[in-house]
Amino acid sequence: MQRFRLGLMACLISALSLSACSPDQNWRDVALDGTAFKAQLPCKPDRTTRPVNMGGLSLSLQVVGCESAGAMWAVMTTELPAGADAPGLISGWQKATLQNARVDTRATPPRQQVWQRSDLLPLAQTLRIQAKGQNAQGQEVMLDAVWGAVAAGDRVRLIHAVVYAPQISPEMANTLFDGLRP
């Protein structure tokens, strides 16, 4: 019986170590061009930079993201001009994200908590929000997202990271969020 348990234990350890090396979860450092901001993603990301209108400002939004293990992972950042309303812009970004994911905030209010990190500016809008919504095909999807702001010289850099998946374990999102280095 002892040999069976040892053999079973060895098989389990081997299986777990092989799954940790799965290409679906091959975490890598990703630098966002022209910034000191870095993130970790579980797969090779696609990149884009595009102009967006946020709060009446024309901003350049950098996005890196990929799909892995049935989830969509994305990290976004933009630098604000001096004097811009960072709290108002983050709040608008949060609302837009929930609307785009078709979150019914009345039927199932999103769960939110303060996202605390020593490198973030202490804004009330620095939040982690978890909610149930729908993807573009109308299928149910969970989202776990964070928003924050960091000082970037005399300017402010907004950051946003999100995971979309049918089910999200805390470890999935925590690994993404803990890997952000503004």
C-alpha cells in the first residue's frame, strides 16, 4: 500500500509540474513602449496603440492582450496631460468597461473593493471590480478588472488590467494584477 501511495504521489507531482509548463500559461514580462510600465501576461500578447476620446481628451491608449486557457487577458495604459481629471477619467473608464461587457448592474451589482498598492496614487476610483456580463457573442462571461493611476513625472499614467473568462479563479487575476509594474 505504501508503494502505491508513493507511486501515486510521484505521478501527481509529475502531472502538476508538466501542467505548470503548459504553453497556455507561459507567463512573460511585457514592456509597454515608451514607458517604464511593465506587465506579466500568460501568453504572447498582441499589441496596439490607438487614439481614444476619454472625457473630452484625445489620448493615446496602449493595449497588450492575449487569449490563454479560455480567458482573455488585457493590460492598458495612457498618459494624461497635466491638469487632467484622473479620478473622473478612471470612473468613466470603469463605466465604459462594464457597459461594453453588458454587465447588468441592477440585477447583479458588481463586487468592488479598493485596489491597494503602494505605487498607486490614493484615489477613491482605484478599484478592483468583479462582475458577470456577456461577451460579443452573447455568452455569459466573468470579468475581474483593476484601474489605478501612477505618477509619471509631472503627469499621471492611468492603468487598467482585466481578465474575461467563463470562470475566473482568484489566482488567475491576482497573478496578472500582481505582475503590473508601473
